[in-house]
Amino acid sequence: MLFQGRYDKARKLQKERMQGQDRAVDEENLEDKIEKNDTLAMILSALLVFLPAAILILGAVALLGYLFVVRP
């Protein structure tokens, strides 16, 4: 890593500052924090974000294919 020394120093300082505090979310109690329909909401929001971008990219690739095949 390019700045490994600085990264290690920053992580050490962060661990010292967080010594007495609990983490906001741990892996084992994550299911306690998520409500019933949160998973569905996350899936729908991901579709709303990534689907339009994927459609634009697919449209650009299709347009390039059209231009190379139909217009020699």
C-alpha cells in the first residue's frame, strides 16, 4: 500500500479513541437492528440506482453495435 505507515498510525489512533465505546453495528447483532421490510427496501433502492445506469450502458453498446453493423 502506498501510505501503509500513515494508515497504520491512523488506525492505532482510532482504536485508542474508541477504547471504551461500543461499535455502532456488529455482525452478530445486525439482525436485531434490521426491521422486517428493510431488506426489501434495500433491494428496491439498489434497483432504482443501478438499473437506469445498466440500461444506459446497454443502450450505448447496442447503439455502437448498430452503427458498426448497419452503417458500414
